[in-house]
Amino acid sequence: MNKLKVMTIFGTRPEAIKMAPLVRKLQEAEGIQSVLCVTAQHREMLDMVLDLFQLKPDYDLDIMQHGQTISDITVKVLKGVEAVLQEVKPDIVLVHGDTTTTFVGSLAAFYQQIAVGHVEAGLRSGNIYSPYPEEMNRKLTGHLAQLHFAPTEGNYKNLIKEGIGEEKIFITGNTVIDALLQVVKEDYVFDNPLLNKIDYHNKKVLVMTCHRRENWGEPMENIFKAVVEITEKHREVEVIFPVHLNPNIRNLAKNIMGDTKAIHLIEPLDYEPFANLLNKAHLILTDSGGIQEEAPALGKPILVLRTETERPEAVEAGTVKVVGVEKQRIVEEVSKLLSNSSEYLQMEAAVNPYGDGRACERIVKALKDYFKLS
Ligand code: UD1
Ligand code: UDP
């Protein structure tokens, strides 16, 4: 019997982290032929994840260029994926989440009438410009897909509200927890001397990341200035900021934060050291999507540097607080947590609404059932 040909497409760091454990499961699954196509919308940050999970793409479109616009990515992914699909002729294409690779990869498959499975389906902020362009990317992908792998019950309900048939939606948990559980270790020792030297017990280590397009410009300036002010007010704080490789973000971070001794601007970390750094942090400040899922699972309070979130589950559980992008509010919210231990302790209670580490297993089973392989 011919094997079911499943082609996975991804291109950026977060997609790679969340799809790597799934690709490994597909490779091991009986009756499935797994084909991996990376767009390399990210280059170095993608390769770091491929190396960690020892994945070798069958196709690498290598599209990244510095200063790329959303249209540049769209055009290159559409043409590149078209050619790969014509050659591979998969039974189904799997995409993840909400990047331009995700949406355009799905569109390319739709144009060839190839089924699409959407992993991390059904997240919605309700605002098409925030996160931008991710909210629209995931809505459009949702309408191109035949199978929807929703991490939570809330994500399932969002899809039902948009008219997706319940028989096409599978609640699986988020594959990020599968990845996280593979790399976090309590006795972890970093290779990086700076990260090993930091006194995680006597200092309050604040880990931050910031990269979202809708935060470029003034909001990001506000955020960076707020962090400088926090280190001036709270001498016990040490900040570690692995800066995204986008030059706009790097230049701004260096200009505003570069001279502050308590702030360490470092290169993006491999996933294993980064996840373990989160696990040692006192507090996390971020506008990232994935980190909003990882930090609650590790019991780490996290303040989200955005005006809304598509991940309300951990906000409802009390581990995540959305604090916006105004300087004064950010300083106040961080100060409150640094000086009020009862509020901190409440946020520290570990909750994990995003899964049990078996999401990939459920996705593979759903695929086998759908294609009657089981
Ligand atoms: C992209 C996604 C965003 C996702 C984010 C994760 C889109 C439109 N945006 O945003 O949804 O949350 O990835 O990080 O799909 N760069 C490098 N090396 C790398 C990666 C990036 O040099 O490995 C630099 C390049 O100059 C590149 C720039 O960063 O042009 C921006 O990359 P891009 O993928 O366009 O946007 P992100 O902001 O990373
Ligand atoms: N991450 C990483 N190294 C870093 C910073 C982040 O491996 O230096 C991981 C993080 O744990 C999470 C993912 O990258 O799993 C988040 O990626 P990003 O913030 O780029 O994208 P988003 O989640 O906002 O889409």
C-alpha cells in the first residue's frame, strides 16, 4: 500500500520549534512518508532549531533577505512552494500558526487542490492589525485548511464561530509543550559564560524579548526606556535580552539600552538554553506568542508587552498579565511585582492550559484516522 505523503512547511523560528517534534513523530509513524520543506523566511534563527532537533529539510527555499517586506516573502514563498508541490504531490500539507510562510504555504497548496492541515489553529485576538499581519494570516489559513488542530477548547470555539465544521477540528494541546518538555532540565548548565555567572538566587533576573511588527517605532522605544528605568529604580534587577536578528530592533535596543550595565543585550539563544533561561528567570517581559505558552508551564510570571492577546487562557489562570506598551504602566506593573510578594506568588502558581506534551501524538492519530490508515 502506498504511504500517506505528508509535507510539512515552515520558515521561522517559532514555527520550527513547534513543528520539530511533530516532524519527528511523522518520521517515526508507520504508513506515513514525511517530507519537510522549509522556506527559510528566517535563516540563522531557523537553522538553530533544525540543528537542535536534528532535522534535515528535503527542500530549502532559502528566501530570507535583509529588509524583506511582507510582499517579498509572499511572492517568494508562493512561487517556491508551488514548484515543490508540483514535484512532491503530497496528500496533505501541514502548516503552523500565523506567519506569512503559513498563510502563503496554505494558499500554494490550495491552488493545487492539496489538503491543508493547520497546526495551532483557532487563535484570535479579534483585531486584524494586532498582531499584524499574524491575525489575518491565521484567519485566512483557517479558511484554506481542511483539518484544524486547535490547542485549546477556546480555540475550538473560535473556529466553530467562524463556521468551521466540528468534525474537522481536533483539540490537541499545543505542540510547544511537547518541545519544551524535551529541553528543560532542572540541573541545566549553560555553555554561555555570562549566563552561568549570573546569580539567579540573589538577583532578580528579568528575561525579555521584543520583536512584533506592530511594536516597531514608538511602542518599542517606550518599552526599552521603561526597562532602563526599572533597572535604575531596582538595583537587584538584572535583565537578559536575547535580541531578535532584525536590524531595526537591534539598533534601537543598542541605542536605548546599550549603556546600561544591568541590561545584557545578547545574541538569540538556541532553544535549549533559552527555555532553560526562562526556567531560571524571576520574571519575563515579552511580546512573543510562544513565550506566553511556555512561561505559564514553567510557573513563571509573565507581563505581555502588547495591548491584547490571542492567548487568554493563562491570563484567566492569573500567570499572564497584558500590560500594554506605555512606559509608565510597564514600570509600575514590573515595580509592583518586584516589591509585592503576595501578588508575585499568586502569578507564580504554575498552570498549563496549553497541553501535556502529547499534542504531536494526537495530530498524527487524527491524520491517520482522517485518511483511514488506523
Ligand atoms: C516573523 C513573522 C512573525 C513571527 C516572527 C518570529 C511574518 C510577517 N512575520 O517576523 O509572525 O512572530 O517571525 O520571530 O511572517 N533576520 C535575520 N536572520 C534570521 C531571522 C531574521 O537576519 O534568522 C532579520 C532579517 O533581516 C529579516 C528580518 O530579521 O529581513 C525580519 O524577518 P521577518 O521574517 O520578515 O520578520 P520577523 O519580524 O522576524
Ligand atoms: N526563543 C529562542 N531563543 C531566543 C528567544 C526565543 O529559542 O533567543 C524561542 C522561545 O522559547 C519561543 C520562540 O522562540 O519558543 C518564540 O519565537 P519568537 O518570539 O521569535 O516568535 P513568536 O512566538 O512571537 O511568534
